[in-house]
Amino acid sequence: MDLKNADFNEGLILPVIKPEGLTSFDVVRQVRKWTQCRKVGHTGTLDPKATGLLLICTGKATKQFDQLVTLEKVYQGVIELGKQTDTDDSEGKVIFTKSVPEFAEEEILSVLKQFEGEIEQTPPIYSALKIQGQPAYRLARKGKKVEMQPRSVFIKEIRLIQWKHPNIEIEVTCSRGTYIRAIARDVGDKLGVGGFLKSLIRTRIGQYSTDTAMSLDSLRESILSDEDRQIAQ
């Protein structure tokens, strides 16, 4: 896709693959710089450790945010059993450990099935959800007690890709607002051994997928001229 002559203010939706280590807003900031478009945003945050599909909207396309955020999402993740962290992912401090038995695959499938459909899910305390006007993660980092209220989310399907002790690899098709970290935590609880989200990639948002998305490097090459790239370096 050659975007060198694109009118970003008129509005484009750019499917981008977010690399590990960047925040979703880091990607927005880069695209804003490359396009020189004042209005740029994304339609669903990925944690810094997570990778995969991020929809970036520019200019008039930002008016489609309300529709885009409601699209069905698909994730692939790895749950490591036997440990629980305070963030429910690999970035957190380990707060619980337990030996993991050799569960039969049928046991794993039975537990995963319990999370399909409309469920009540308690978001991680290290999340961007607001509590009294402040993101929960900021309060948690200050050592303040954070109580998250359960929310209703819809999980269309959880597919077991592989069970290889102590890791469960899954694919989740779900609604907006679903925390895969919370699924990892709760699956570990159901199995009685604890668990956290070891890795995560978002592969699809509605009709958009990683198969047709661009890496950040490819996007940069497509937007900037040779001269602009030299200046940006």
C-alpha cells in the first residue's frame, strides 16, 4: 500500500501490527508524526507486552470510533499455570506459586467451556479503567487498595490450541471490554493452581486481521518519501 500521496485528514483506517514493548499510544504518536495529521487515534488498547492488530484511524475516520470499538475481537494467548502475578500477566510480581499436576486435556477443556457465553468478569487492578477519576493502575502502583467491580462481557468461543504442561495455549473470540489477562487468572483459579497471561497477540478485529495488516516499519516506508525518512532518522 503506497500512502505517500494519501490525504490522511480525509480519513483512513490503517490496520497495524503493534510490536512488543510499545504502548498503543506510542504507535498513535508515531503515525501522527509521519502523517502530519492532527487527529489520529486507535480503537482498542493493547498492553505493552501484547502484540498484534491495532486499528489506527486518521482525520475524519476518527468519527468511526464508536462503531469500530464494538467489533468482535480474536486473540491468541498462552496461560502459564502454577503462578499468579499482581498484574495477571508476565510483567507483574509473582504473588502465588503451586505445583501443576498433569491435567487431562478433558479437564482443561471443561474449565475453558465455563467461560463461554455472557459472563461476569472482574478486570485486573492494573488496568486503565477509571476509579474516582483515576486509572486503576495508578492507584495500584501507589500501593492503594483497589476494588474492581465485575462487568458483563461476552465470550463467543474459547478454543484450546495446545495444552503443554504448564502452558495452555488458547484462542478467544470475544466482545469489547474483555480482559484476556482476567481469563488467564480465572482459569488458573478454577484449576486450583493459579495462572497468568504469559503472551498475547490480537489477530482479528471485525473484518480486519493481521494477515493484511502492516508492520510499523512497512507503514513508515509507505508514508514517508526517501528524503523524509532521512530527516526522520
